[in-house]
Amino acid sequence: MKSFDTTLYFITDSTGYSEEEFLRRVEAACKGGVTLVQLREKDRTTREYLALAEKVHEITQRYGIPLIIDDRVDVALCVHAEGVHVGQSDMPVSMARKLMGEEKIIGATAKTVAQAIEAYEQGADYLGVGAIYPTTTKVKTVRTSVDTLKEIVKARPIKVNAIGGLNKENIQILRGSGIDGICVVSAIMKADDPCMAAKELKEAFDALRKY
């Protein structure tokens, strides 16, 4: 199985930022120790998405961090991103795998054990499970209990990350869940110091994982 680290999975949100400030925050997060970066742009045209993806990929490559493109397999292929993430209403994992090839990282959203098993059987490398808490992003979310998260962890041999409203103060709810990492948006994206926020989140999760 391909090697990648989902400990601190940073999902971007460019809403309200100039491109310069957005890219500065992405780089600060990389300096702070995020282990995966997902570029998520729901409202851009294809050309705008491609242009931004190329700039973000230049940053992540400097830090040796895989870039995951949300939803858009075409964008991921065009910029030679390391992977793609698909949700329940996006392209099926099996189709994404066929287009991306075996060496690329394919992630999938799962809110139930059945969805998790289906994604794994279709070739997903990791799962994003949530939302654990309500989120402030524009993405529609359905709450997922920690009990369901634990069941998903036991149901499959691939990496599982919790997502949804997580920050360094509330991740204690995940203690003992067996997850491989956390996905965060606002906790880094909206932080006064994204670099420090990433460092603190990673330290908090590493401490949590010991129990």
C-alpha cells in the first residue's frame, strides 16, 4: 500500500481571502506540520480551479506534502496532484481509481459502516468520517457519532480520519477511537497564526493517540 500520513489533514477554504493571503496561509500551515493538504473549491470555474491548484501544488511540493484535490479528478490529473477526494455525491471511488491509476491517493467520505466498506472495496486509500461537530464551512454536513466512527475504524483496514468542527480544545472526544488522524478546515484556515495552529493541533493529536 502506498505510503502517506493522514495525521493532520488540512482542507483549505479560500472564502474571504485574496489569493496572496490564501497562499500565505497554506504555506504557513505546511510549515506548521500538516501532513496532507486538500484543495477544496466548490465555486470556482475549472480554469480558476486549475490556476489555483498549480500554485498550491508548488507550495506543497516544496514541503514534500501530498496535494489532494477535492471532487475534481480532471483538475487532479491536469496538475499532477498526488490524489483526489470524492464525496458520496461525487464520482464513485471505482471510477476515480480507474482514471487516476493505482499509484495515486484516493480518499472517500463515509458516514456509515456500509459506505466505508463500499469505498474500501472500490479502492479507497483512506476515509474521511464526520461531521463529528457542526462546521462553519459552506459544505452541507450530517453529524456522525463517535460510536459510528469507532465501528468504521474496526470495519476496514485503511486509514480513517475524523472531520467536522474539530480543534485542539475538542478533539478529546476522539480518545480511544483508533483513528489515524484528523481533518481540519477552520481551526487552521481562520487562525491568527496558521503555522502555530497546525503545530498545536498536531501535538494535541499525537498526545491523544498515545491513549
